[in-house]
Amino acid sequence: MKKRRALKTLEKLGYDSSSSNFPDWKKMSGKDLYYSIFYIEDPRPLLKRYMPVIGGWMLAGCFSIAMTGVLILGTYLSGAPKGTMLRSWFFIGLAISAVFSISQLQVLYGRPRWVWMNVAIYLTCLLASLPTIAYSPNTYLYSMTLVAPLVGLLILNSNRCRELRQKSVELRHKREAIIATLKQQGRWKWW
């Protein structure tokens, strides 16, 4: 029953059962059938190739925001009341992390210009951390606060991350073409 529905769905998307590029649903595994219905392109090779880049990008961002916050609280704001400054820095760091995550999701959705928001956050963390050397902070904390944004910028500049952004744009164009076709046929039920 499910396979018949999958076959009908594939036929609605424009696959012709007589053509050679039509997937043979009788020989497909359950996962392959699922991915052929719900995704434009099989996400398994994409995730296998790009997941380390996405994870490193996100971890470097979170780590640089957190380490910069700890360093700023320990140096610039060391004389301020602890409760108020800790609470306010927590919400500031939360807002910066939300902006960072939203911009990363937009890049993964196929809008590569949002990467400049991540670059700005990395550079802000780096530039806020550099002058704290005058306060003689812990050497390990200072060095890790400087290394984290630099690693994030290195990840963003890597060939694989550039390839990821290009692939995301290609998938967005495919998705927009499918939506435009469905709108012309009158079968688009969303916006």
C-alpha cells in the first residue's frame, strides 16, 4: 500500500514509469523509498560529507561566544556587581547565539550571503578579546578565546565549507523550480 502511494507520488512529480531513470520501487529498501519521496536529493551522502563542517562551524561559534563572555566578565567587568552583569551577559550571549544559529540555518537553506553575519560575530569576538591582554588574564583562557574565532573563520574559509554553500544554493534552486512548476499546475497548497 505504501509503495503504491510512493509510486503515485513519484509519477505526480514527473517521473515516467517507462523511462530508464525511474527508480524501481520493488528493489528499493525502505530508507531509499522514504528518501526518494521526501527529499529532492538523497541527504545521506551530503550529511556524510558536510556534517563535520557544519558541526565544527557551530561548535567554534558557540565556543568563541562563550569564551569571549567569560573573558569579558573576568577582565572588563570584574569590578561590576556579579549578579547583574552575569544575568545581562547571559541574555546578551543567548541573543548572539540565536543570531549566529539563524544565520547558519539561512546559509544551509541556500542563502550564502548570511555567512557574513557569522564572520561578523567571529570578528567581534576576536576584536573584543584582543585588548584584554592589558588586564593580564589567565593565559589559557586568553589563548583559547583568541583561537576559537580564528578556527571558526578558518572553517568558513575552507574548501569544503565553500562547497557546502554552493551545494545549498543548488538545492535551493531545485526546490524553487519544483515549487514554480507546482504553482503553474495549481497543485501548490502552501503559500
